[in-house]
Amino acid sequence: MQISAHQGQQIGLLARTIGARLAIEVGTFTGYSSLCIAERCPPTASSNAATSAPNGRRSRGAIGRRPAGRADRAHHRARHPDARPAADAGLAGKVDLAFIDADKESYDAYYERCLKLVRSGGLILVDNVLWGGSVIDPADNDADTKAIRALNAKLKADDRIDLALFAVGDGMTCALKR
Ligand SMILES: C[S@@+](CC[C@H](N)C(=O)[O-])C[C@H]1O[C@@H](n2cnc3c(N)ncnc32)[C@H](O)[C@@H]1O
């Protein structure tokens, strides 16, 4: 479920390129992609990761928490029963980078929340936007495929961002907030 080292390198470089200090991840799993971001941020940076723990116990994200040498940069907190970042936590317009990689049916809601949180000139990265190629298969209409297809079309016409599709892994959208 985690991104490849190759994609991690690209995300890290993007974070460094925009001088990211505050990042949000939606969908953490073991925290690998969070670490790829954290290790390219200055020591005083912080990240907020949201992932789910339906039964309230610690989420998988906790497994990858705080390996040696990165404790100072990654502050993982499970925020909500679902992965939606708290849009009103005083972060609006302050986040440098958001990485969306959780349940696909909620992608549009995550995107809109992250767009509120991310500053102008900040980045929103959305993973799995090719969904194994299903997005171009007209016969494939399952809920995840339809959700990703709809978001792809929306972002293409969205004048709040500048857009590029990175053909890395399962496809990653890179949206620069205007
Ligand atoms: C693809 S994995 C994330 C991988 C991670 N970004 C990486 O590359 O290292 C997706 C994660 O999203 C979480 N997730 C899926 N649906 C969720 C939901 N509705 N709310 C919160 N988290 C969810 C899963 O538990 C899993 O940890």
C-alpha cells in the first residue's frame, strides 16, 4: 500500500523545492511517505497525519512513528475517525504541502479541505489517479474508479490550481495552488 522509494524521492524533492515546513498527509499506513516528506524538511518543520482507527485503537500509522533521527520533524496524530484534516484548526492557508492517499471515494472531500488549508504557492499531491488504468476503461464503473475519474476531470478544469500528472507509481497529480 505504500508508495515506492522512487515516488518518495520525488515527493521529498517537491517538498524541498517549495521550502515546505508544514505538511499534511491523508492516509498514513506505516508512515513511509510522511517520512519521505519529513526528511526533506528543515528540523523545525512539522507534519500532521490523519489516518483512521475505526475502533479507536492506535492506527497503522502509529507503527511507523518516529524512527530514530526523525522524531523532531514528524508529529503524527490521528485526528478524526475518518481522515479529514480539521479545516478549522487555525491551519487555513498555512500548510505548504498536502499528500492525499486514503480512501478513494472521499478524494473530492479531502481535496477541497486541503485546498482550504494549503497556502498559495503550496502543493496538493494526489496519489493513485490512474488507478491501475481503470480510469480510462469505460466499462469500469466501480465507486473508487468513478470517484478518481470525477476528480481528475474536475482538477483539469479547476482555475484555483496549476496542474501536472506525474506518471510515477499509480499516477500522482501535482496541483500548485494559485
Ligand atoms: C495507501 S495507504 C497510505 C500509504 C502511505 N501514504 C504511504 O505511501 O506510505 C492508505 C491509508 O489510508 C487509510 N485509510 C483508508 N480509508 C480511510 C478512511 N476512511 N479514513 C482514514 N484513513 C483511511 C488506510 O488505513 C491506510 O493507512
